[in-house]
Amino acid sequence: MSEEINAGNIEEIAVESDTRERIIDAAIDLFSRKGYEAASMREVAEVVGIRKSSIYSHFKKKEEILETILKYFIAELGKTGYQSSMDDETIHKLLMESGPEGLMSKAGDKINETLGVPRMQKIWRMISIEMCRNVMIRSFFKRQMIDQPLRFWEKAFRIMMVRQLIPAGDAAAMAREFYSFTIYIYLKYLLLSCDIDFESIKTEASKESISHVKYFLERIK
Amino acid sequence: MSEEINAGNIEEIAVESDTRERIIDAAIDLFSRKGYEAASMREVAEVVGIRKSSIYSHFKKKEEILETILKYFIAELGKTGYQSSMDDETIHKLLMESGPEGLMSKAGDKINETLGVPRMQKIWRMISIEMCRNVMIRSFFKRQMIDQPLRFWEKAFRIMMVRQLIPAGDAAAMAREFYSFTIYIYLKYLLLSCDIDFESIKTEASKESISHVKYFLERIK
DNA sequence: CCTACCGATCGGTAGG
DNA sequence: CCTACCGATCGGTAGG
């Protein structure tokens, strides 16, 4: 894992040979269930329906598969417009159109959108497993799941205050109070619900999400 | 992992031979950094300063070490009085003496107490790693980290409402809004701060915790 | 508590 | 894309 993780070309996965794509799909599934190290190249090959050695025609090393998956993941996060990547103009527009509730709901939708794609859900899970063992993945995760969102919400609440959409207050504290909920949803539905079926997770998470926004706004005003 | 995890005798670890204790300490450290499967018996032995085969004089299998650690963990959780194990009488007494803030701060202290013991901190981390791979650990974790605390806080808020310490409202929603923060702290400081020194984690987490209780109470009243 | 060993499995390569 | 192989490492055992 010498190279840095950067947003690569999304096409990287789709355009290549069918086998390469199937290797990646099998790897995502296995890595997310057993962890990167515990999942073997033989198992990946078996799922694809080829011999282990044939994988090495598509990837130099096992690690190269992991890197490809991470690059795809980051590219995809950027594409679907993950909450914290929202620019100031979009924030302003959303606030103008539908107020604080609009922005909060929109951000929730973005998360559900990401969780709603099985492939992305699996990669999130994989990253969570590797988080404790891999420094690079840990810092990536911390940036994506803690630092960036907190900064985003602090900025958003500050804008709402300036526009007098909400009363003045500690924007940083507000960001933490509001965003904590997302971490809770992440743990409860993404990590702890491997055994529950996919659609239930989406429905439940989105129900709690709506209730959260409602509760939060009632208290703040 | 055929047996169920139950609160075993805490002495189980301390009373036995010194070597057995050192094996467990080494295992906790290695399992929490590399994960159970990735940490080898040879590594454990090397840390202890004996040969791998000698471990088998103290434990029948690798899995038996893991089971011993989990039993110790559960017993220790019960001993320090983890928040959700608080009985109704204690809740009432705390509320009488120092109001909602007293109960909330007390619960925060309990968490910091658990996180403050390096051994417990490491086992929490270990459990988090294994969570995604082991159904038994996953359900244990969900019970301890989601279900029980949510039920505890829902009950606590209901009591506060009855005693008119806080205005009436949706106790379940309140529990979720209040408790989400703990999950955020757990992720930020326990899982994502392996690289940061121990004392800073405690200070930072407790600072955020105090701010959280203050913010939450201001909004609720 | 040790040495010496076991079969199983790992990631990866040679050569076609 | 395959067969056949490599050294390294795994958890665990025999026997003292």
C-alpha cells in the first residue's frame, strides 16, 4: 500500500474485461464479510469461477485489488455528491428554497443514497473492518466520517445563523449534536445489521433520519 | 466458540499462574491491534517470552483465550457499573440529588471510567474488529452499545417527565438524540485514535462530553 | 516448559 | 486462462 489513495477514474472498473470486473465484485463481497487478510485469493477465484493464478493476469498483487476498490469507492463518493462535498452555492440555494430542513433532509438523502447501493455498503463495511489495522484507511475514514462532516455542518449552521434562519449559538457544538446521529445510524444499520435484509435497513434508517431532523429543528428554534 | 458468553469470575484471570495472566495480557494487546485471526500464537508466545507450544499448557485452543478475555470484559463491565446496568433506585436517587444533569454526567463518567482502563479500551477495540466477522460478538455488541443504552435512556427520560424535571415529550426520540453522542465519542476516540496518546483521548472526550450534556439540557428545557 | 514435528493454507511464480 | 509448484506461516500435537 505504497501509493496514496486518490479519486481515480470510475470507468477503471467498468471498462476493463468482464473477468476483471467479476474479480472486483467477488473481492468486495468477500473482503466485506471476512476482512481483507482473512479472505483468500483462492476464495475470490472460486467465486469468479477461475483458478487463483489467473487473477494475477488482471492484478499484480492482492493489494492491487484493494487499492482498485478504494479508488472506485472514493470516486463514487464524489460522484453521488456526498454531503460534505456540497459547495457553498448549493448550500445557499437549498436554504433559500426549503430552509434548514431542506438542507438537513438533503444531506440525509445523500447518505441513504450511498448506503442504498449494495456495492458501496459492502465497501463501507470493509473499510470499517480494516480501519483498526490500517493507518492509511483509518485516517481516510476519520477524514470522511468525522472531520469533513463536522466542518461542513459547522459552516452550514453558521450560514443559517447569519441568515437568521436559526437563533445565534455555538455552531461547532450544534454541528456535533446534529451529526452524532449519523454516526449512530452508521453503526446501527451498516455495521451491526449484516444479518438483516437490505430493504428493512433502508426503511428503518430513513424513518429514524426523518424523526431526527424533526426533533433537532424543534429544539433549536 | 460453542459456549455462550456469560459473566464469569473476574478472579479467573488474576488468581491463576503468572504466565497465564501474561498470556492474556499479550493476547489482549495483539488481538486489539491486529484482530484475533491475524494475531498468531507465536506472536503471543514471543511477547510472553515462552515457546508457542507452552501456551497450550494454559489454554486448550486459541479460541479459549478469546473466550477468557470476553468473560473478563463482561464481568468487568458489570463491576464498574456500566450505565445501562443502573437500577431504578439509583436513577431516582441521582435525580433527587442532582437532577437530570447529575444522571447524565454520572453516565458519562461511567463510560470514561471504562475507556480509562487500558485493558478495557483494548478489548473494546478488539470487539469492534471482530464485530463484522463474528455473529456472536456482533449481537453482544449491539445489545451493549445500542439496545440496552437506548432502553435505559428512554426509561430515564420517562422518569424525568413524570417527576416534571423536563417537559413531556417523546422519550424514545430523546433517548436516541441524547445517546447518539456516545456512539460518536466511541468511534472518534476509541476506534479512530489508536495513534493518539492515551491521556489526550481521555481529556478531549470528557471535554466534549460536558459540552454535550450542557447543550442537550439547554435545548430540552 | 521445551524441541521437533504435523497437515493445511497462504500469496505468489514459472512456464505454457 | 491453466497445471504445478514454491517458501512461509498457520494452529495444534507428541513426547519428554
